[in-house]
Amino acid sequence: MRGDDKRGRRVLLIGAGRRASAGGDVTRKLASTAGLTARQKRIARVAFAVRGDGSQTELLQAAAEGLTLAEFH
């Protein structure tokens, strides 16, 4: 992105199905997939939105674990 141009060059959207089924394990797998894809495409910065039923702390922890796991694959 340059100057005032806020458009991203690439967008990756990953769905997990119904919100009720998006627990920690699903969130971890999605975050890992997003991280691996970013690494393969040499994308320097990513944003990850966590949504699902259940504890936000648990879901955020799972997302952080998934992104960290992607660094070691």
C-alpha cells in the first residue's frame, strides 16, 4: 500500500461454518492455515478476525497458537 491507497493487494477469506461450531480447535486450524498461506505467498502482514461462540479468551489463544504453529511448518 502506498500513500492514501488503503486497498490491499490480496485477500484471503476462510470460513469455518456455523458460529456455534467454531471452537478453539477450528480456530487454531484456521489460523494455522492463514499463517501458512501468508508464508507461502511471502505476505509480510496479516490480520485475523476471531468470531465464534464461546470464550473470546479461548478463541484468541487458539488463534495465537495456530499462527505460531504456522511459523514452524
